[in-house]
Amino acid sequence: MKTPTTLEALHQAASEPTPAALAAIEACPGDLLVLGAGGKMGLHLCLMLRRCLDQLDRRDSITAVSRWGDPAAREEFESLGIPTLACDLTSEGELAALPDAPNIFFLAGVKFGTASRPELLHQMNVEMPLLVASRFAQSAIVALSTGCVYSFVAPDSGGSTESDPTDPPGDYARSCRGRERAFADSGARCSLIRLNYSVDLRYGVLVDIAQRAFAGLPIDVSTGFVNVIWQGDATAYIIASLARASTPPFILNVTGTRILRVRDIAEQLVASPTFSGEEAASAWLNDASLSHRLFGAPRVSEEELIRHVANWLQAGGETLGRPTHFETRDGSY
């Protein structure tokens, strides 16, 4: 793809369906609900689902559900033709009032600002998913998890696979493992997506690195290796997994094809970057070859994605101001 030059072009590029995404929606008739749609991936997921339905000439509905604490975010969905509903997913009463739908995408949860609030992590990442799974027990559910449920591994390992044990460091990662167990224990048909790290040009690990590199600021290499994936590709894999929802859950790693070194990324962006911290021998790294075999390779390579991020930022493209804190290794956010 060419680097988008406007927000409209970015949304268009990030919501282009793949054949695998179209095949999954074709195989899963009925309405769709996207829960927690107000987060960073919700809009592109909804737009891609809408385009799948349109290309399949389907009249099923798609509805974006969130608390909508930011009215402007809700207005953006509505302006792009995505109907919305407001719902507090921690409320059994409000959950009960949502319409039934055979296809559910679950994007909700918390991460940042929870280092001193373990009760919030448990409520939002464990208790609330169990309520959702119970409410939609007859539906197929695709639930976003994280690659952080695995242990740290060395770069030469190739990354953790879906069959590897989950023994994550830190309260956040453990709460995400609890979220997976909540869906698994519910008995609902689920696909659990272990994602790291999605990049949509306005945010993501590559944006964090590029912003510091362009500003001449030191780049922390404490976490010296990462996986990344273009958000348009990540979204397509998420949708493609809908047709695989099962009991016990179908588990899928979603990321790019390569393990990248943070130093190498920075050196592709500027001539003489500066660094801080001591590079650890391990990191949260995933092997996503199963998703690539099932649904095709990512359309945008890591090298292309780095170039698109650089082009977007250097052209003055907007950012979301949401750093990933990928360098954090103790699991406290």
C-alpha cells in the first residue's frame, strides 16, 4: 500500500478486507456486535466488518458498543455509518438490554493506570468478561487477549507458540490470563486472539520509537526486541478467526512474520539515534505462523510498516498520544 496522507485514507487502508476475513463473515450469518468498540482498534474493525457485509451483499447489522466517555469518538463512528449503543459492560442489567447477536467481537479491558489498582484489573479483565460470556453464551465470540500472557523468551527462540505455557510477569498480564480463563470456563464458543503489537500509524511501538528518534531523544532498549503488525492485517486476522470459534477456545497468535531489534528500527529511521537502558536477553515475542498458514501472510511487511510510520509522522500526521510503554518489563502499568 501507499502511505496514507489523510485520516480518511488511513481508515480506508486499515479497513480493507482480506479474502480470509470475507470468507469468515460469509460462513457466519447474522448480526454483529463489537463490544468495547471505543478503543484503539474498534473503528477499523467495525469498518472492515461493514465492508465485508457490503461486499457479500448482506443485510445483517453491525453495532459498536462502548461506554462512549468521549462523545467525539461516538460521533466519528456514526458519521462513518456505524450505529452505536452505550453500555457499561460491568452491569448485568445493561448487558441484558443489549440486542442478541450470533457474532460478538470483544475488545474491552483495561491496562494503563492500573499499577496500584489490582481490584480494577480483576473487575475489568476477569469479572466483566465472564458476564459477557454468560450473556452471549449462544453466540460465537472473538475476544482480544495479548501476547503478554506468555513468559519472556529469547529472540532466537522464534517466539512463543499457541501451545506454550502461559506464565506471565506482572498483575496486568496475569489479569489477561484470567480473562482468557473466564471465556474458557464459560463454555461459550470463542476465539482468543493473542496480539502484539498493532500499529496504525497514529500509535504503536513503531510510532513510540520513531517519535523519540526524530526528536533526538534517547530510546529505551530495556526491551530490545519486538513483534509488530499493521493494524489492517491484525484486524483481518481477528475477523477471520470468527469462523474458528469453538469450545474449548481456539487460540491464535496475531503479529508479523519477524522479530525486530529496537536498535535496528531506530537506525532505519535516523542516522545516529541515541539509546538508554541495557538490552535484556528476552522479551514478549510471539510466533504467529499458525495465523499466516490459516489466513495468509500479512499484506504489509515490517519494513514497509516502518517506512509508512516514518512518512506519516514526517508529513505531520496526527497521533493519538497513547504511548504503548512496550519497554516496561515488570508488567506494571
